[in-house]
Amino acid sequence: MGGTPRSSIGHILPGAGFLAVGLWHLFNHIRLFSLRPDAYVAPVWFPAPRVRHLELILVIAGSAVEFSMEMFVDHSTFLPFDADGSIPSDRLHNHEHAIICLALLVYAASALHLDRARAQCRDALSLLLVAVVFAQELLVFHFHSTDHAGFEGHFHWLLQLVVAACLVTALLGIAFPRSFVVGLVRSACVTFHGVWLIVIGAMVWVPSRVPKGCSLVEEDGRNTVRCHSEASMHRAKALANLQFGWYLSFMTVFVVVLYVNVCRMYPAETAYVRLPPEAGEEEEHLKRKCGVVSGDDDVQGFTPLEIEV
């Protein structure tokens, strides 16, 4: 059994995209907070040095390519519908994956347009669209037409936990735009989202990495992992839990190390504040302004008047 390269690549490539965006956000959130902790406001996306909207453009391009792959490529027919306009049963999961890509496409295109139009509340609206993306993804994976059961299903159930964390932090970012903790955790969740997608693609559909007592079999035109006994199933799920815990621990350590090093590279900018004058200097300044000499308190600048009574 050679496995299904498309199933593996279909998780690894999107995972690499989430990983890249998450790392980009982690670095920039920490740098921005380190430079100006008092003026920090968490951006939804970060402009690139030469091409301002490079991040959004790459998200649009990646989502469009993945949408096309799900709808038109790697099938006996390039048409996503039957002759009568209905969706074939064996392609329901492709349409569900395409919905996630479409949500990402809508977010990135809308955020780009809102920024160019300088629309009010564009950050809050863009972050709301991010929350819609994760809500759509959570809905698809929770009510997936594909029977993600057993070993494969457990990996996807753990993925739902990560997606739910991304959704919650996106919603919290709307309510607390100045919270560095919310921005940092949201970026870490997106990064871990990418890591776990890569792990799923590398562990579930690669025959050499299938746990003992389980094997890769073909069912309904797709490959999946089936375990031969309850003991093998429990062992496989335990291994998935252990991997999740290991990667989560590594991710935590990585964020802490990155935070320390970025703060060292980008120390806080020095703020110059005009100090109020001392009490004596202020009094002398007022006297000079009013024409009063501090020595004998004579009034200068006025002509004396003699009034005859």
C-alpha cells in the first residue's frame, strides 16, 4: 500500500501556510510590543517591508490554488458536479474543504480592500472575518461528511481543539485590541494549527508511520487507517495524545525563547517627556514675564502717574 499522496499533501501544504503566517505574526507582535509597549495595538495582519499587502496577497493566492485543487484537480473528471447539477457523494469532502479556502479568500480580499479604502473599524472587521474563517473550519471538521473515525478521527478531534482556540482568541482580539497576551496567544495558536496539520499529513497517510497493530486500507475510494483490535486502537490514540502534548510543550518553549530574543533585539524606544520646571524657576519665570524684578519687587515697564487731588 503506497498511501495517498494527495491526502498527505492536502494537509501538509495548508499546514505550511498556517505555520508561515503564524511565525510572521509571532515575530511582529513581539517586536511591536517590545518597541512601544504603552502604544501597542494588535494588528490583524502585518505589512511587508516593500510590498505592503504581501501577506494578504499570498493568502489569496494560496487559497485560490487550494480551492482549485479541491474542486477540479485529482479526480477522474474535472467537473465538481454531476450532469444533473448535484454533488457526487465521493466529492462531498472536497466541497467542504473548498468552503474553508473560500472563507480564507474572502477574509484576505476584504482586508486588503478595507485597508486600501481606509475604512473605519477596518481592523475589527478584518478580525471578525478571521473569526468566520475559524468558525467555518470548526464547523466543517466537526460535521465532516468523511468518517474521521479511529486513529485518523482522533487526530482531527485534536485539531478541532486548536481551531477552537484560534476562534476564541480572534473574538477576544475584537474586544481587547490592546492586549498583547491575546495577540501573542492568537499567533501561537495559528502557528500550532499549521504544525498539527503537518503532523496529520505526515503521520496518518504515510505507511511507515502508521502505529503497530494498525494499517492503511482503502475504503470508499480513499485511504484511511484501521486498527486490528481495541488494544491497538487505544495505543494509537494514546500515541496521538503524546504527540500533541510534545508539540504543545515544544511550541510553548519556542514562544518563550522567541519572546526573550526579540525583546533583546528590539529594546523599547526612548520616550522624551518635557519635565515641569522647579517651583523657584517657575516663579522667577512668571515674574520676568510680568515685568517684575525679583530683587526689589519694583514694577518695570510702567510710567508712574501723579494724581492731584
